[in-house]
Amino acid sequence: MLLAALLPMIGLGAIVGIFFQASLQTGLLGSPDVRYSLANYRVVIGDPFVYRLLLNTLSFAFVTTLVSVALGLPIAWITERTTIRPKALIYGLMTLGLLVPPIFVGMGWTFIAHPRIGFLNKLIAGLFGLATGPIDIGTPAGMGFVQGLGLAPLAFILTVQVFRTMNPALEEAAQTSGMTFRPSGASRCRSPNPASWPR
């Protein structure tokens, strides 16, 4: 089984090695004129467009991670650490998002928030008399938002098992110390020993 698991890694490593070797070559690949140098890397590092691409990539990755974790993590916590019902329905709805082909998600958001044809942009522009819609789903942040929504089920799946395997003794110890389950905004729980209450 270990060998079977390592075979794909060996193939990927070979592909990376071939691309790295080609990146060090100048001239027509496969011809006698090929020379090895760092000229290709100097061209890439000296091109300002590369830094713009890097910034766009970092923005896209940051927004994607932020949106997916901000949605998937709380849902996972609510599902496993509260008494909400039915849990099976939440699992079904969250995993269902992974089955939708990304092409349909992209087309749907294009019709919703494209600067020119998105009906949400056209609605906002018509209501406020704007020349163009204010939402641009084609920016790195917009694409990261859409991708984050698509990866929220993955964040849910990766974190829900962590909450499920948490030691319940921690909650029992908190309850023994006087903590109880209270709705948001309720008064702070006090220790059952009145002598320890602040005065």
C-alpha cells in the first residue's frame, strides 16, 4: 500500500523535475543550441507584471480562505457542539455544495454580479441612477468570495470531525465550575460557591 501511495508522488516529482530543468534552458528545447543559465529567472523577476499577478493571487487566496473558514467553521461548531436538530440535514446540505460543478456556479454568479449583465448590478444601478453596477465579481476579491462559498463545505468537513472528537470532559469540568449553557446576552455565570463571588 505504501508503494501504491508513493507512485503518484514519484510521477509528480518527475514532472516537476522536467519543468525545472526546462526552466534553466535557453534556446530551442531539444536542439544543440540549448544552453543552461538563469536568464529565464532574471526575465521573470524583472517583469513588473509578475508582481501584479502575485498580488492578485495572494488576494484571491486570502479572501477565499477567509470566506470559507468564516462560513464552514461556525456551522461545524454549531452542528457538533450544540443540540441543534436535525444534524443529518445539515451534513447533507453542506456536502451537497461539493457536488455542484464549478462551471455552473461561475455562470450563476456571472448572471448575478457581472458589472455589465448581472441583474443585481442592473437593479442597483436602476435604483440609484448609476451608470454602471457597483459590484464586480471579476476582481480577485470577487472571485475569492465565490470560491470561498464553494469551499465552505470543505472547511466544514475538515473541521466538523475535530469538534466531534473534542473531549467532553472539558465541558463537564466547566459545568462543574458553575458554567451553564445560556443564550447570548445572559448574565455571567457565577461559581456555585457564594464565598467566591466578587463583591
